[in-house]
Amino acid sequence: DIQMTQSPASLSASLGETVTIECLASEDIYSNLAWYQQKPGKSPQLLIYYANSLNDGVPSRFSGSGSGTQYSLKINSLQSEDVSIYFCQQNYDSPFTFGSGTKLEIK
Amino acid sequence: QVQLQQSGAELTKPGSSVKISCKASGYTFTSYDISWIKQRPGQALEWIGAINPGSGGTGYNEKFKGKATLTVDKSSSTAFMQLSSLTPEDTAVYYCAMAVTIAALDYWGQGVMVTVSS
């Protein structure tokens, strides 16, 4: 199985700041990487697919980048509604494994 | 609009089985695979497997073979997941989800909480 190592596990930042979350795959996943946002008590929602493509309706302050085994999610101008847990997932090879999640809080 | 409506919460005993459902609407049911994902309280997500509603073909995470069985009923546009030989480690929220427009899970059900307790 492809292992997805996500960091940091938690993150606290101020409103308006820029934050970055990273995901490292155990092998090349050829940009088949998605990012999800999960708010408390809710289902995950897709933010980014194919490493850097923004899903419909997702604010442009979210962006994804990376290739090979290293990927990142950047959130510019942090808003209060961004408080969530963020997960990465590789869609390259079954089983389609997820990262362990990053809990984002506001300072 | 595309919707996945899951069944209600389940409270079950160790050693028993449970079958949860995911009713699809707003699209042609046989068009897209349905995946199932497990999330234990405060834990990460685990992909259990997926089913092709048209053919009934399935793919499972090896970890869940023998634990989860995926089926569909095309007449009601509903996907099912049966979990067997339940233990407290099966206590989790289970989601159904689909990749409709892109190679990522862009539609999710609301989740079903399954609690295994004596």
C-alpha cells in the first residue's frame, strides 16, 4: 500500500495568515492527489484534485501544488470558516489511502 | 442534483452483523462507482472498497476483505455495505462517496455512525 505522511498534525494560525499543509507519498503518485476539508460533524468535502485543480465552488485562497511524492495545500488569507481538519488522499493505486489529517485552528 | 442519502445510526453487539445503505439520486445510478470509507472517532479516513453499480464488480482494501461486503440494488438505486463479525474496533462513521466529475471523491453521503457495544 502507498503510505501518505501528512504534516503537521495540528496547526494554529491567525486570521489573514497563510498556512501550508504537506503530504508525502511513499512512492510516486503522478499528481493523483486530492485534498479534502472536513468540518466538525460533517462529511469531507473535496477542495483540490489532480494535485493543483480547484474543485468548483472552492475559494481561490486554497491552492495545491506538488509532484512525484511531495504535495502541499496552501491556504491564503485564513478565514474563520477554514477551521477544519484537512486530509490528503492518493488516487493513483488501490487501496486509495489517506493522510492522517491536519487540524487547523485559529489563534 | 446528485445526492447520496445514507441510512440511520446503528447500535449493535459484538459478533453481530449490520447492513447500511446509501441511496443515490439525481443521476444515472449505474454511471459511477460508489466507494465506502471508514472514519473512527478522531481518526483518519480509510478506504474500504468500491462497487460498480452497473456490473456489480467490486474492489476491496485487503484490510477489509472478510469484514465488508458491498452490494447494490439497481431497482432502488441503492448501494449497501454489510459489516460482519463486529468488534468495538468497527465503531466508526461510515461514508459512501463517488467520483462523478473528476478522479477524486466529489460527492459524499452524510455518514452513518455504527456503534458496537455489549
